[in-house]
Amino acid sequence: MLGMLGGGALAAHAYSNSQQDVPNPDYGAVLWRNAAADELFPATLGSSTTPAADKKTAQWSRMGISQDTSCAKGLSGKTKETAQKLGCEAVLRATYVDLTGEMVATVAIIVLPKGGTGAKEMGEYLYGQESEDAPDAAVVPYAVPDTLAAKWQENRRNGMGGARFMGGPTFPYAVAATTGAVDGRTQGNLPGDFGGYGADDDDKLPWMDAAHALSQTFSNHLINLDR
């Protein structure tokens, strides 16, 4: 009887231990390699204040995930130069379309060396670009054949956004996004006085806001994936 009780106690203890979440401080640095692509880039996305993959609050639907992880091909302009200077190791991209079917976006997870300040510096650069008069386009669009994003390309980019760094030295990621119109309409760039008084900026704002919100959503999502 005592033996049975002892065995039962051990089993209960083992079960209890199996239910515990034991933090792994090393997992964050290898998350981009170890997590499945569908985990990194959920089929649907909500807002930054809701679980990213919650279909009930979905605002974006995934069109496709790029297999090319090259830093040189995933980023453009000064964003590419900055990332490479900071030691960029990979750029993971996926393209989404919003629920209206009118806005398309490509999100990029920029992988930087662990243990350093590269991710923080990259995040600050991206965040600072949002307030520039002519912000860097940042992410190279990923076109997905036979979807609403089939014609998504660089000259159709209307907005960009980046999330400020929210992790630690073992979480070496920066997140950026670029947005555009599914039908190819570009943001306002009116000639002469017609573009004055903030008219061009007003047209650019929704695209910029959407890119920023998407970047923030993804940043939160990555942190939630950390173990």
C-alpha cells in the first residue's frame, strides 16, 4: 500500500512538473530558425492589442511567405544599408492583405546578431523614419502569384513603419513593414501648390499608420512566441 501511494505521489509530481512553463533564455535568439513558418507568420493577424493569430479579431490575411531570406533582397535603400552595417543575418518576409481586399503589406523580421545592440539600433532607425518627410521605403514587397498580392511591387509602396525594440540582448529582431494599394494606386503627390498645406501628407498618413500598426502587432507576436 505504501509503495502504491509513493508511486502515485511520484506520478502526480511528474505530471505537475510537466505542466510548468520553464523559461528558456536561449530560445529567443534561435526563434527565427526553430519556429515553423506558419508560427512566425500566422494565417491571420489582429491588432497590437489582441492575440495576433486570433481569427475573431483578424484584420489581415496572409497571402504567402517568401523563401528568400537574403538581407540584400529583403530590404532596400538606407534601411538595407543600416541593417547590413549592423550585421544583418537574415530577413524573413510575408505578405498580407487587409479584410477589405484593398490594402497589401509585406512584413519583415530583420535578424541581427544576438547579444549586441543591433536590434535596438535598427528599431530606433525604423521608428525614426516614420516622422521623416520622405521616409525610406524599407521593405521590398513580396509578390504572391495567383493572389490579390500578385502585382505587389516596389513602385507601389505608399507607406512604411517599424516597431521600437521591446526585447533584450537575447532577442535580436527588428520588425518593419511596407504598405500599398492592391490596385496599384499610389499616395498623393500633387504638383506645385496643389500639394501644399499638408495635402500630400494627409494622403500618406493612412498608409504609414497601417504599416506602423502592423509592425507593432508583429513585434508583440514575436515576443509572445518566445519561451
